[in-house]
Amino acid sequence: MPRLIADRPVLSSTSELGRVMAAAKAREAAGERVLHLERGEPDFDTPPHIVEALAQAARDGYTHYPDSRGEITLREALAAKLARENHIVAHVDDLVVTAGGTHGLYLTMQALLSAGDEVLVFAPHWMAIPKLVGFAQGATYRTLPVYLALQSGEWDDAAFEQHLRAAIAPATKGLYVNSPNNPTGVVLTRAQSQVIARVAIERDLWVISDEAYEHLLFDGATHTSIASLPGMAERTVSVFTFSKSYAMTGWRVGYVVCPPALRSVFGPLLAFYTTHGVFPSAQIAARAAVTSPQACVEDMCRAYDERRRLLLDGLAGCGAITVPAPKGSFYVFANVAGARAGRDVWTLIDEWLSLGVAALPGTAFGPGFDDWVRLALCTRREDVSEAARRLAAHHAAAARA
Ligand SMILES: Cc1ncc(COP(=O)(O)O)c(C=O)c1O
């Protein structure tokens, strides 16, 4: 029998998010109220001018087979946005519109990886990454815990460079980097990005730069696109999405900036033979999103910031849970070593569910994160405050007992 894709162990692993969501749903079916801090999906509606642009485009006939690389007017608008915001100089032929960031990452792994190749994945990492690597036949991944050491100051730039160099093996073909990071909210500094660039050039590596949360920045943090650094455009695939910045998760629109060496591969081959492009009306609406004033993005970012502060304030002084302040994304990665007290992290997740708080265990984001829990800020501010209140009260009571 030929081997099935599903036989690859990495592809048959179960989803922690699915488990938490099912448990939350069962409680809701039993009449309990659950505060949803487990899902990383904006709770805002897509801004009305974007919805209107979709309707108009559909009426205007943008309903036929798309260019598999993406509508040229969208790619032109994206090239202007990349130059303006990301300082990436990209030719429209090196931009490919994808069915969201997930599809962009899938195509990236397919384009870059062969059997025997390894991706070094900075961890903790978005849950989907191991599977996205696993779809590339014979490719593997290895995690390098980076973000918490940088966040805590345990690693300065020199230590980061040293650890990164030491982690690279002969099979390492590329690095997967995600800033702002899901789940920690760490935003790599320009100097840290320069470290990555230096090592990538020295060791001749690809960089897969996942910039899904580029617009969600707090406390004056700034976003550096690695492809904008000298010598990096030709070895970086930058992956972007409309899902998070514009609350467009269901629209499935993202884009990839490829090095010119991949020009013939990405759009004409990979995008064509996977989805044959993206619904053209959705692309015209995405163009409206990038070319209109960005007030909607700023408003949503402000709302996430407010929720972030409510959560940090609500858990301040709760000895059992310590929360480093995230600088970006809409997640908070909380250290729960005190709350877990040596128990399995799932015992703690279930305990929190019994309080009506749904969260994801750190183990979903790579090995070695048993002492961590991700809380997503994608629910009303009242629910965020209430979740913090319940957790703080519960652990204060547990400490007294
Ligand atoms: C780090 C990261 N990259 C990419 C994505 C992909 O998002 P989408 O496929 O909706 O564009 C996500 C979604 O959660 C994410 O967290």
C-alpha cells in the first residue's frame, strides 16, 4: 500500500484548541456561561467599507477565474503598501495573493522544502506550523525556544546570535520567524532581526517571516520586516494576511512576497494548482482595505490594547499567575507555574473551564511550555475583566486554603 499523507505522525496529532473548544461548548450546552479567551479570531465585524467594496465588486462582475498570482490592481496596491510600511521593495510579479496566511505558509513550505530538509522554528510557535512543514514530503522541523528568553532579557543580542548559530544543523534549510509572535506577543527588535539576518546570510538559509500581526503593536513597539534588511530580500519569504488587521478571517485573503528566484514557482505553479487564485471580488475588497484610511485598524488595535491592560491589571498581584506584558498581537502568554503547582497543565485548563474561563495550554505551542497558558484578547472587554477577576479570586482562595 502506498503511504497516505495522513500516516505522517505530525499530521495525525490532535488539536489542543479543538479539545478546549469542545469542552467549552459542552459546558455551554449544559447552560454554563464561558468566557472565550481560547480563540485567536478577532471578534469585530469586518469594517463596512470593505464589505461594501466586496458587494460592489461582485455587482461589477469580479466573479470570473482570477489571475492565480492575484488581481494586478491589488498587487500594485500591496507593492505600494510594502514600500511605505514595511520598507520592502517588491516587484508585482513577486507578490502572490493567497487564501489567507495559512495558504501562504503552506505554499512557502512546498516551494522551499525537499525530503531531508529541516526548518528551525522559533518557539513558542503558532500551532499550525508543524503540520504545514509536515505536508512537505520528508521535511522536518525542530523548535528553538527564543521568544521567552528574549522577552525576559535572559538573552541579549549576543546570546541570541550565539544560540541561533549553535542550533543550526547541516539539514537546516530555513528559519521560521513570527513577529509579533503568536502566542507570546513578543515583537522582535530591529537589532534582533538583524541578528537573524546576519546568521541567515552567513549560513545560507531561507527565512520564512510570518507577519500576520504586523499592525497589532503596543507601548510604542515597531515592526521590522526582515526582508527589508540588506541582503535579505533574496532569501526571505514574507507572509501577510488580512485576517487579523482587518478582522477578515473568513474572507481568506493573504499575500506572500517571494524572492525573484521563486517567481516562476509561487503564482503560476503553486497558487494555480492549489486554489487557482482567490475570489476576485474579495481581492478588490482587500484593495479597498489597504488603500482606505487605516482608522479601523487603529481602532481595533486600541481596543486590544485596552483589553490587554485590563487583563494585566486584573492579574497583577496574583502570585500564581505572572504575565509578561506583550508588545504586540492579541495574545497574552501567562506563566502559570504557581497555579499549576506541578499538576498536568490540562488539569489547570479544566479547572479554569470549571470557573468559566477557556484558555489554551502552552503545550499547544511547542514542547517545554507546560508552565504557560495563552489567553486571547478576542472577546469583549467586560469578559476579559471578568476572566481576570475569576482567575485572581480563585487562585487567591486556593493560596489561603
Ligand atoms: C502566526 C500566525 N500566522 C498565520 C496565521 C494564519 O491566519 P490566516 O490563515 O487566517 O490568514 C495565523 C492565524 O492564527 C497566525 O496566528
